Amino acid sequence: MPTHAEDRPLVMGVLNVTPDSFSDGGRFLHPGNAVARGREMVAEGADVVDVGGESSRPGARPVDEAEELRRVLPVVEALAPEVRVSIDTVKPGVARAAAAAGATLLNDVSGELWSVAAECGVGWVAMHRRGTAATMDSLAHYDDVVAEVHGHVLHLAAQARDAGIDEVWVDPGIGFAKTGDHNLQLLAGLPGLAVAAHRAGARVLVGTSRKRFLARFGARGGAGLPVTERFEASLATAAWAMSAGADMVRVHDVAPTVDAASLVGTARVAAVA
């Protein structure tokens, strides 16, 4: 039985228009290359293309607003007529300009731009993060990581809904001020987050793709897997997240994840038939 997109979890494709992203830094810095990759992801079945002009990886250096705008706006403008585009930024000015250029979702790793999303009339992703790219690794301390992260993002979701934002997403922020064990605990806790988020009128987005904590899985001879060898672990964690209630996953490898999402969607349909 074929599965339609509305029956399955959504897939957000990562499009880093940066020279220093941990996974593909520099490959899509030129606007033409970025647009070509975005169209390739559309052909592979991406529901959303997430355009980012400033790396948020641990230790990344900040980018000034003019440079970030120079990187992302031509890409947003080119892709927006062809696919839903989200803008991955923590800068209000970039968010506003991208929305004017056609982006309809604000992917906000800072969890602070709900008022900008409300002003622009776009959807908002509230992610959990502590500190900045420069400081987050030193802030990965929790008494109960699942309870604290869930409480934080659900509070943000309530703020956003009160501000009149109809489309609110919550993201537990895998890899952002989290240890590897924290990330696994958050993945295990996704069913509870999904239930609470849905009750609050929000949906759940999860991004694990190629992240550092996956290096330990499948490592040979005790060596951590490099970024280029984390596909299997990325797909496995995306499939787990979707089966645990995530409504969308953010990935670099779109086509196989869309296939996995279709399988999850088929299982969901069968479960309620």
C-alpha cells in the first residue's frame, strides 16, 4: 500500500551554505551549488529544505549578519517557489529577510525568536540549547536531562502558542550541550515528549544526522567513526525517532530517510486500520 507524505513523518533536508559545517563545510558555499543540492533533495523527496548560513557546531565562530544574509538569501529565493524552505538562524534580521524571501519556517537553535516568528507569520522550531557554539560543551550538566529538556521546550511552545503562532515545533537539541549518554536518554524519552507536545498543540522535530555522539556506534578497532561513515547510525536513529513519535527528522541523507519514513507511515496506517 503506497504511503502519502501526509501519512508519514516529514523529512527536512540539511543545506549548509557555510565553509565550516562539521559534515559538509564548503561544498555548498557557492549559491549555485547550494541551489543544485536543494533541488536534488527535492527530487529525493524532502518535504522541507533547511537553509543555514552560520554553523552551529560546537566551537564554530559566529558570522556577521551581512555575510549570513549574503549566503542564504539567494538560495532561499531560488528554492522557495519549488519546496518549503526553513531558515536556520539565530539572528532576527536574517529571519525577517528570509521570511520576506519565501521561507515559511524558522529553525531557531537559540529558542529565543518566537516573537520574530509571530511577527513574520511563519512556523517556529524551538530547540533546546545551553550557551553558544563556543560554550555549549562546558554546559552539559543536568540532574534529569529528559525532564529538564522536555520542560524547557514545552514552556517555549506554550509561549509561542500564546503569541499566536499556529505552527510550533519542539526539538530536544540532540548534541547541543549534551553528552553522548544525554543524547541517548533523550532519544529513549521521545515517546513522552511526543505525547506532551501533541497535547500542547506542537509537533516534534529531531536531528541526529552525522552527529558526534554517533561516532561510537559501529566503530572498528576502538576508533570513532568519522563523519563520512556515520550514515548507518544516522539512519537508525532517525528511524527510531520517527517510530517513537517524531513528526519530522532533519537529515543530510534524504532519499533513504524518506524510504524509512514511508515504512514508518505504512506501519502507522496499518496500526489504526
